[in-house]
Amino acid sequence: MSNDSQSKTEGDSPKKPAIPNHVGDDASLDELRKKIDDVDAKLIHLANARAELVVDVGKIKRKSGAPIYAPHREQAVLKKVQALNEGPLAAKTVEALYRELMSGSFHLEQPLRIGFLGPVGSYSHLASVRHFGSSVAYEDLRAVEGVFTEVARGHCDYGLVPIENTTGGGIAETLDAFTEYHENISIYSEVQLEVRRCLLANCKPKEIKKIYARPESFVHCRKWLATQFPAVQQVAVESSGTAARMAGEECGRDTHCGTAAIGSELAGEQYGLHVLFSGIEDNPNNVTRFLVLSKQHAGISGSDKTSMMFVAPDRPGALVDVLSVFKRAGINLTHIDKRPSRRINWEYTFFIDAEGHRDEPAFAEVIGEARAFCRELTVLGSYPRSQRLLS
């Protein structure tokens, strides 16, 4: 991504590009299309001019060993272009355009390999594509621990794993993996994905006889399914990607099989299924938060989080002592969870997210004070806060 291409000075106000004059309300369709063609030509020219700068940036980064993907710089670029956007394009459209531009820039600077919790078509796959774009290489890994392992070994440049869901809470497998891999892994960025479940099939709704889905998907779509398909067979499988794959295979063998799946729009694209209905979940406010894993540390963006894990001593008020440090400093804790330490019975590892970056002196001082109340405290990473829901 051209994360480092900037104007000559930070204070410069970029000139507004020249655009074709408005042709009037009585313009013909051919006139409007000609204007669009002219704008398209300018867009392609400017996009490639940007890409030439990206190539030069990539050369400098490779010489210096700087990371190709820098989330704090990504945040700054997106913030800047959003401020320049005067409409009528929606903010999320501008962001999507620039994420794809950045993805193409990754490929020019140095091809990246992104590991995700598979299979293909899963919501982790969808979150990876929405965040990194379509110009990077993706590695389908079938377990959360596999994503940690491949990033730690350097086989993947970055990995993406789910950490919590607004309806299901914390992801135990991810929390447990941090206790084992924290010395070789850092949290580099976060992604929030709006989980929209779709009914995927290649037949008319009235012809559906069987639906594949994860057990959680059946639960989250229970009311809708009871209303629309009360007599249809429900078959639980391990993931939404698997559901779409199995339905696609059956439809490929028999176009009149009446098989459907619940999954993402991306899963439908991957396995040749059409979206019959979108947004079929009973709770439309279902969001999953993902973490991007890296062997690198993210710089300060100005709006950051720091994730930590700690074990408190076994005495009255020990947990309160740790958390009170952040309260006294006026630091907001945005998330807290716990998992068995797996070393001593009834001992727990606590996980917290706090607003701030560990490289900020005042925040680093607070971490040091909190560490004094813990048996052990590990910073898992400081990274830019997610600014927008992806969908």
C-alpha cells in the first residue's frame, strides 16, 4: 500500500483536481457517458501515477527493512481521504476504493501472504479480504492456532483471527493461543466486520428442502427460519464455508436437489451459489472483532488500543488493585476477559484492552505501575483502533 506517499509538506492543502463541467439537466445519455469516459481516463492515469510512487516507496522500505504494511499509516491515509471526500460518494465507498488501491500497492511493493481461519468463504476470510483487499495472497488455515503458528514461523506475513463477537463473547481459542505464542507474536491491527448471514442456493426459495449451516448460524437465524422454512431439514456443519461448499457440490451434481446454505456473500461467490436472501439473522447488530497478527510492532496513530494479559496474585483485592491503576490514570478499559491459566487449578489469565499506545511515555508508566501488582503482565500489542465497521 502506498502508506508513505505524502504531499511535499504535511501542512500543504492539496489542490482540488479539475473535473468536467456539469453538462446540464437536458444532457443526453451519450453526453453523460462521454463525460464519464473522460473522468475514467483521468482516474486510471492518476492511479498509475500513484502506483509509480508506490514502487519507489517499496524500494526504500526493502533497503531499510521497514514493514510493507503499516497500520498507523493506513489509518492516516484513510482519515485524510475521508476528509477530502465532499460526496456524493458515501464514506464507506471511498474507504473500499482506497483499500483496494492499497492492496494493489502491497503487490507492487512486495507480495504479502495473509493467513486466516478457514475454510475459504468463512467470515474470517471475508474480514481478511475486506481489510487487505484482493491483490494479496491468502492462506486457508483450518485452526486459530495454525494462524498463530504460521505467522510466528514467518510463513505468513500477517494473520487474522477472531477475538470477540457481540452476541457470542470472547473467542476462547484465540485467547488461549496468546498464552502460548505471545513471545513471538504481536497484535498489529484490528478489524470489525458486520456479520450478515445470507441464504445461498441455486433454486427458488419454495424448492429448498435442506439447509447446511454452522450450529451458531441456525441459532442466530432461528426466528427467520421458523417463519420462512419451518419444515426444511437443517444440517449442522463445522463452518459457514463448509456449508457453502457442500451445498455448491450438491447443486453441481443435481440442479434440482433443493440444497441451500447459510453463509457470507463471499462464500456464495467462491462456491457458485446465489444469494436468495441477505441479512437473515434475528439480531442485525452482530459484529465480530478480529485481530491482525504480526511479528512487527505498530506505530502510534493517535487513536490506539493496547492489549495486555496478566496473572494476578491469589489474594483478596488483587484484581481490583490492577484495574484501579488504569482508573486512577483516567484510562478507559474497552474489553476484559479471562481464561484458565492451564498451569494451576483455579488460577486465571486476564485479558484487557486499554485506550492508548505503549510507546506513549505516560501510558508506559501506567503499564509499569500495573505490572507491580501482577505476578506477570505481558503487552500483546498496541495498534490503531478500528474506525469503521466493514461489511
